[in-house]
Amino acid sequence: MQTIPVFCGKDCGGNACPLTAMLENGRVTHVANNVAAGKYLLGCSRGYDMPLELYAPDRLKVFMKRR
């Protein structure tokens, strides 16, 4: 399992919270707090749910075209 540093830019008041993503076979399996950020800068549920949004079956995979 590979761990890479990521951030959540959802602008919910945390101002780009630093997180770590755990990769398994090229897919994000888990998101957790980044220990390098210290004990007072923690992520929230919106950041932890990034894999659900990334791999949602109803997400847009191509650009929408205006008619």
C-alpha cells in the first residue's frame, strides 16, 4: 500500500486541509489526516469522503456540451 500527501480544497473553512491518501492498485482506498500538519490541523468528513466522490458511478466523465 502506497501513501501520498494530498489536500482537500473544498473551502469549508479549513483552507486546504492537508491529508494523506492510501493507494492500493492505483485506487484511493482511504483518506486520513497528514501527521506532518500537526495535531491542530485536521480534516473533516468532506475531505475523508473524497474517494466516494472520485469513484461515484454517476459522476461526469466527459464534458457536457451546450446545445
